[in-house]
Amino acid sequence: MKVRWLIIVVVAIVVLSYFTQSYNFLNPREGVWSVAGNTNYTSGSYSVPGLVQPVNVTIDQSGVAHISAQNLHDLFLAQGYYSASNRLFQMELQGLLATGNLSKYIGQSGLGSDMAIKLIGLPENAVKLQHAYESQYPTYYSYLQDYASGVDAYINHTGNAVPLEFKLLGIKPYQWTVYDTLAWQQYMAWSLTTGAMEPLQSALLYSAFGFSNTTQIWPYYPYYTENVTVVPGDGTVNGFNLSQQGISPSYLWSLNWYQQWATGVNDTLLKSLNGLIKAAISNISDPYNFPGAHGIGSAVGSNSWEVTSGYAKNGFPILANDPHLPLSVPSLWIPMQLSAGPVNVTGWDLAGVPGILIGHTPKTAWGLTTPEGNSANDYLEMLNGTNYLFNGSWHRMAVYNYTLLGAQHSIYYTNNGPIIAREGNYGISLRWTASTPSFDLITEIMLDQSANYSDMVNALKHWGSPPQNFAMVSDASAGTLTAGIYPLIKETLPDNQTLSVVGSRTLLNGTLPAYEPAGNVQFDHLPQAKNPARGYMLAPNQPTAWKNYPDPFVGGFWASGGRAQTIYHFLRANPNMTVQKMMNLQSNVSDYWATQLTPMLLNALKGVGMNSTEQSAYTYLSDWNYTTYQSQIGITVYWYLVSSIYNNTFDRIYKENGVSGEPLPFVSSLIHLARTEPNSTWLNGNFTQLVRSSFEQEVSLLSDKLGSTSNWQWGNVHKLVISSQTGLSSLSIGPLPIWGDSHTVSVGSVPLSMEVPEPNVAVGSSLRQISSPGQSTFYGVFPGGPSGNVISYYYSNQLSDWLSHSYYNMNDQKTEVKIRYVAA
């Protein structure tokens, strides 16, 4: 706390020092900022130890660096040097977070985060991964070393002239290593992993409400997603499906997958474990929440879609991608081009990791979204002291001891993984695929060299954790492949048939071998399609494949499909797609679920006596065109009406049943209940009366907080904050009135809340790209800039274009700065 107050005071002094001489050492133009490096880029030559040959770096008018080397060693070393010169404090902060060492620098306030990270196993996983690269893939390990050497060359070059944040905190940069890169990669993998948090949340809901009520609001597949899966069709992949195994999809998905036959844990025991389950959720939740653990209905999602050559007007495939991640300044991404030997790639690099993760070569382009199927599983363990029960006998748990702030802590491991919570003789362990080395960097570097669609597919064979939907286009082909490791559980169904499935809905019995993983989904069974007959594919976190998929996603915790519906209907209605139409769709701010729910809301309000304010609100709602621009009032009336409905139903029922704070049902579930069971207890027995009373409450609330309905513009209650990674509001951007909601393609996620204004939008499109290699057309933008220096023009130079849904032509940007790195 002292550190935070110190920073706030110093930032205030920095501002004052513009106008006074009293604190001139802090003046950004003359003091500490100037010694931390130039605020804007300038041409020049720099000696960089470790280089073999000179490297040219040109920076264009959009702030994108183009790094050109004569060999891969120099390329990745130069990338590390350049990244550190822009983002050193960010990288080192991320490294501390990911290795569980934050408390060593900021004290007690970082302890909770460190303990969560160590419990999940990120540092240990990074160590194992480093050793695996070194022994199995020495060439790729050398690239990691080159990158780290470049970072350290910059650190050593700066001496005492470190970035401002280090001076404010009174610390010096530590030397960057391969371990730090891999730990940060693990941290990002954790934030996108499905299966650690979701079965725990699902177990609490099932214990509270039972099978029928739970599946009414949380069905295995979200309502209305049948025709909008990632893989078109019934779930058949490369000729494989469920029916071929003699199992009816309708039978399979009618089963109660929460029961003991599926999990090895009976309902009575599960219900008695609520305290243990809640402790597990708490223990693996990093209090810093950056980017945050993945849970049911997580706001961290993404969009991608692509059209085939036959569906595009000019005969070449086109790709669109915008990953939704927590927005921060500086951004998680650094835009750049890398060129040396077989590598010629442009796109976005995760600060701290070599290569380009999302981007394009001259002949290919790719983007990523999260598929939401379990790559982790939670197990219920029987414990006795430091022993665990497995297959009828007791085994000694492994133990990992560590020290933080002078206190020793211990983590115990069963054969499934770390014990993340314990209560008496019961414990919960976490089995996560990332605990086995996952060579994702190989995929990344191979993509960066790809020349055709087959090259991209071959690259994905190395991708492990977390699974990702890879949207891909070449100059001739388009498709999506969900790459990664999905552990299979071999289940015996109630009719005695056996089947391998992905994941579970709740805890699995860790004492029985029957519920241990029995292999992984094989590569040709992974959800995938290339050049589909309908001409397009989309992957905005909706169900990956429909119910005839050969390895059913029992542990599938998909997004609601609202964004998918908008994208699907747009693409279906627009053959002859163009780059401009792709941009139009990426900027779409209409809410599909609102188009379905609003008519029912209006119908319920017909004939009701209203005062003048209520009548005005009703008129705004009835005249609304379902868009969510800042000036719209209809969206405000709609959003707070739905929030009021939730407050009167799901929120209340959850609280009464001891699961307050757990994920609330999707709006699609509300729509389904209103259509098919309007007298459901979930709707207080009468949907019409529920809508009417909720409308009165929301109008009263908004009138009290905002006054006349003419002041109810969405931008007055719906604001964006792009937070500084220091946690300081003075270094953040916003609050800014912002478009969108949780279901719009151009997303502006906020919870259904009765707060006025809504909680700030913190998750959004972390970058946007539109690529068509066959046309040599590549556009992109992201909400920030390459620099981490708050007073640099390049700190947020692309933000205004991102806010206006504009793009940079990545092939046509003038060079502004020329830099040359030479061997020291």
C-alpha cells in the first residue's frame, strides 16, 4: 500500500514539474524520463552485443517496427533488444507475475498472487518446458536464448538510465532468461485454459439445483447454436463421427453426465463438498486477475471467421480475427515485422516471447480464438496425512517446498497434479495438460515461415496447450483447425457401451484408474474443416462441433453464441464477400440476442398503465434498432431491463441457494425459458409479470441516477477504461464512452448489473486484422502503441483508429525512423 501511495504522489509531482522548478529531476523533458530513453523514436546506430551481422530496424508511421536480419540468431536477438527497449518494465512485471515472485518486489500485497501461481504450477511447468526444449529441440531453444540475450543486452546497455517505473519503485531490472519467457507463455496459456475452473463452478450449480434445473439454464450446448458451430455440419470430422461407433447422439446428450456413473462421485458426497470446491476456486484465482483465470461465460473470448475463394468476390480467401483480452497500456501485443532467411512475417508478438503469434506471411495468414473445451480436469482425492489413495492402495504425495517473504510453504501432488484445496481427508487436484511440455513456440516459428495451407496445418501438430481455434487462409484455401491436447476419459455408458469423451461436468474420482486420461484426441479427429461447401467458417467461442462429433465434448463450456449468430447471419446473407465487408462485420455493434428478446419484452409491457417517464422509456425501447452506439438510448433501456430481470430471478435464486457469485445463465437461456416455459420457477412463475415489475424498477433506478430519459444514452453508463499495468488510474486511458455490449461482434463486455453507470469495460478486441494473401492485402490495428513510455506519441498512437474502427494498410506505411543495430 505504501508503494502505491508513493507512486501516486510521485506521479502528481511529475505533473507539477511541468510547471515548476521545484522537482525538476522528475520533469519528463529534462529528468528521469529522458534518461529512460527517448520518448519518441529517432534514427541512429546502436551497438548490440551478441550480433553476428548488422540488423536494420525501420519504424513506419503507424509505429510498426520492421526488423530485417541476415540470419535467425540475429533476428531473434534483435527482436529481444527492440522489445525490451519499448516494454522492459511490462516484460519484467509479467515475468514476476508468471514466476510467482511479485512479493519479492512489492511485499505482502503480491503474496496472494504468488501463492496462486505456484499452486497452479506455472513456475515448475516452465522449468520442465525449458529442459525439454534444451534436450529435444536445441535449435528452437537457441532462438529462446537469442531473444533473452537481446533483452539482457538492452538491460546492460541502459545502466542507471532505466525506465521510470523502475526508479519510482526503487528497483533495478533483473536479467531476462529463457525461463521468464516460458513462464509468461504458461501464464497466458492458463488464462485461456478451459477445465480448471468450469467443472468446479458447474458442480456447485448442480449440487444447488439438481440436474433438471441446472440443464434448463446451463444446457450442454447453449440454446440456438445448432447451425453455428465452428465445424459446419453435424459434427463429423474427416469422416469420423459418433454414430459410426453405434451411439446415438440424441441418446448421449440426454444422459446425466453429472452422475456417479460418469464421474465416480455420488451426488450426496458432491453436495457435501461445497466448501472444499469454493476453496479450490479461490485458491487458483490470481487476485491480480491479469489476464485472469478462465471460467464459465468468461468475458475473455475472441472472434474469427474466414471465407473461401468461391465465396469471395475477387476469388481469394479472406480472414478476420480479433482476440478479446484484457485491455491494458501498454498492450499485451507489440506489432512488428520479422525478416531473415525463411522468416518473413508481420503481425503481433506477445511482449516477452520471440516470433509472431498472430499475423501473416506473404502467402498465408492466421488468427486465434479459444475453443472452450476441457484441457484440464479436476479430481476428488482421498487423503490420509501426506498419502493419497489410488487404485486401492496408498501412495506418498510428492511435495514442493518454497519460501516467500521468509515463510515456508508446501504444495502436495498426487498422480493427477497439485492439491489445490483440502478439507480433512478430501482434496481436489488439478490435472492440466500444460504440466507436460507443450512446444507451442515451434508452431509459432513454423507459422512465421509458412508458404501455403499445408505448412500451417503441419505447424499445428506441435501445438499443445491451451487448445486454440486456428483460423487460416492461404492464397487458395481457407479453414479452421482446433489444435491442442484434449485428454480423453473412457466412459462406460448406462447401456454398457464404452466411449472416450473430452472432460467432465464436475469433479472426477481421482482414486479410480477408470477416470484417468486414456490418451488424447488424435490429430485427424480434432475439430477442423477446409474450404467448406457453404463458403465460410466462424469461431467466436461457440460450440466447436455439433452433437455427432466422435469424441464428445462433455466438458464443453461454450460462449452463448450471440456473436456467432451475428457473424453467421451476415456471412450467409453476403456472398461475394470483400475486404470492406469483412471490416463492416468486424465493426458490427448490433446485439443478436436483443433482436430475439426485445419483442417478447415489448409484448409483456403492452397494455400496462405507465407514467410519462415509463412511456418515454418504452418508446425508446420499441423504436430501438438493436445497435449499441454511444448515443443510443434503446440499448440502455434494454440492458437495464434485462439486468433487472436477472436481479429479480437468477441473482435472487442463486443467493437463496448459496451459490451467489457463480456464473449467471446466458441471455439465450432466458429467451428459451420465456418462449417455452414462461411460467417456470426460474421466471418467478410468470414471465409477463416479471417483465412488468422489472421495468418499473429499472425506470425508477435510471430516473434517480440519470434524470430525464434524454440523458440515458449508452455512452453515459457504458465506458471503457484501458488500465495501466502499474494499477494507477493516472496512467490509464479513460473512462471513455464506448459502443458495444457482451454480445456484439465489436465487443464491449459488461455484466448484467444494476450499477449506474455499469462497471467499466475492461475486455475488448486486443487487435484486429483483415488478411487476404491472394490479394496481398493486409490490414490491422490495435488499441495502443508499441511504446511503454507514457509520454511517448507511440504509447497510444493507434488508439483513435481502433476506437473509430479504422485500419492501417500494413503494406503501405511510410518509413519514419531508420535504426541500425551493429555488433558490439
